[in-house]
Amino acid sequence: MATHTHTSELLPVVLAGGSGTRLWPLSRQSYPKQFLRLTGEMSLLQQTLTRTGGLRCLAPLVVCNQEHRLIVADQCRECGVEPRAVVLEPAARNTAPAAALAAFTAIAGGADPVLIVLPADHHIADEATFASAVSRGVPFAESGSVVVFGILPSSPAPDYGYIRAGSVATDDGSVARVAAFAEKPPRETAEQYLAEGGWTWNSGMFLVRASVYLDELERHRPDIHLACKAAAETEQPDEGFRRAGDAFLRCPAESIDRAVMENTHRGVVVPADMGWSDVGSWPALAELLPWEEVRHRRWGRAESSHNRAGFRLTRLTLAQGKSLPTEKRGLHSTHWVVVRGRAEVVRGKERLLLGPNESTHLPNGVRHRLTNAGQDALVVIEVQTGSDS
């Protein structure tokens, strides 16, 4: 159970409105990835909520889509966290408007806390390093900076945004001014960033005083500020929730990165190596899972993860030219997602060629075969859901 030391200094804002579409079919619009128990006994949302218990802060404020309010309430209760408030969005509008609703809620009554804005669907393995990074960033947020946490890159990942550090802001060089943002560059460019040094992955986690965020939003995206202000002023209580007004529907959809961070002159970056992942793809999830059972076959290797809340994952590694035996699926629903290499899938009378991040569904009762059609090892994640999973 998380505990919170109540001060006026730090207010966690947990953004739980994401759709998690890249983890389909597990993550669905009605039950997106932040509510799934993907990496342990708790969902990603619950991990995020309890993580704030390691900070000196107020109880968290959660922003979510109105369709998910009961899921949020249930999961908060399960992990023993009582939110300061749960603000409901009438529709998804990305992170910049969601954070604005939280900021308007935070300043109601004259307060002006520092917000730590946390996506609800991220994984952090080293919570002590996370707490240390927050401590380094809080003084800058208190003095008016917009702080972003940069993750020390372990590879030239093209799926992440990048931050270039500029002049140092502390004597030990552990905090720097933001010099530039780069949105998901090609792999060759990402390799160049790592060779240059001074670049970190953009974690999407921020520290900023509520009034500073709203000022910067009004300066750079007055349309978002205006719609969110009207939505906050017309919010209605709804059985323990706070439902934003319909003016929110007029708000453009935009991320905090594009609306504020790419435009502000107040940005600073706190680099940290906290075992962070946005769990934004099947390969990313595969890196986090414990593969409990390993079976060696003539065609390669199968590594399985225990059944987790209605699904089972298997990582299949096929050597060059090898195929899985032709078979027919039973009662469960099965998807194959290519992580690395080239796959040939025969599905009934169909023949499909799939590359990395491409997937296919295997209908029940249809014969199928998987073959490594490339020059290197083929790695595929098999997702099984249903009664046989």
C-alpha cells in the first residue's frame, strides 16, 4: 500500500487516458494497456500509482477517459491508493490537454503545486533512481523551469523521441538546459546521436509548477489553454469523479512535447538510468517479461511466459530456413507478431510475408505454418488469449 507525506510541494498527475493500440490484441480501446497486468501482479497504472509512494508528495491526481472511470476506481482501491481526484475527459485529446485539466484542478483554491506528470502505462525497474531524479528536478521546477526526464539510451532505438542536452545547469553537470527535441528519428540518425553523446530518450515524464505549465501552454498553444480552461470551469461532480465540461471536445489533440516542450525556453533535462520502458511495442514488452519455460526444438527455441490475466506469450526463435510444423489451432485466439527477421506465414490457402512489427491473426480451425524466410534468425511473439491460453 502506498503512503503519501502531505506537503504543498509535489502533486503527482497520472495520465491514464492512453489507448495502447500497438499492443493489440491485448490492449483494446475498452481496456488499454495501462490497466493490464503485463509485467507483474499489478497493472501498469497500479505500478505508477504506488511508485509515487516513494516520493514526498500529495496523493496522486488521475486523469482518464470517462469510459474507464470504474476501472480506474477499482484498480486504485485494489492497490490501496486513494487519489486526490479523478478527472474525466469526455474524449481523448492526448497529453497536453490532459495535463492542463490537472493543472487547472491543482490551482483551484489558490494552491500552485509542482506537478510530476507521469504516463500511467510506463514501466520503471529502478524506483530508487526514479525518486533521486525527481529530487534533482524539483528545485528547478519550483523556480519556474519545465523539467523533462531523459533516459540514458541503451541502443539507437528509432521508436523513441530524443532530447539533446545544452549548457549544464548544475555544478556536477547532472541537470542541463534542453537544446533540442527530435521526434522518433531514423535508426541511422539515432546511431549518430549516440555517437555524438549528450542525447537521451524522451521519457514523457515532466516536473513543472501548475501555473508555469498553464502560462507556457497559453503562450504557445492558446487554443488548447482556452478550451481546457472552459472545460475546467464547467466541470461537474459525478459520483466521486470530476467530469470536465463539454468545452473539452473543442480542444485540439496534442502532446506536451509538441505543445510546450518544443517551444518553451524554460526546458531542462534530468538524465537518469532507471530501467525505463514505455512498453510501447511487442518487442519492448518481450524485453521485460520473465520467460519461465524454455523448450528447444529442431526448428529453434520456444520461451513461454506464464498465463497473465487471460493471456499467454511465447517467444519463438526460428533458425534460418526452419519452419514450425503445420498445425491447426484449437479454441484460443492466436496472433503472431514479428519482432526480428522475415516470416512467411501460410494460413489456409493464404501466403503472407511479414517483417518486423507486422502481425497476423490465426483463425480457429485453419491450418497454418510459420517459416523463417530471411537470412537471420526469426523472432516472433505468439499471443494466445481465450480458454486455452
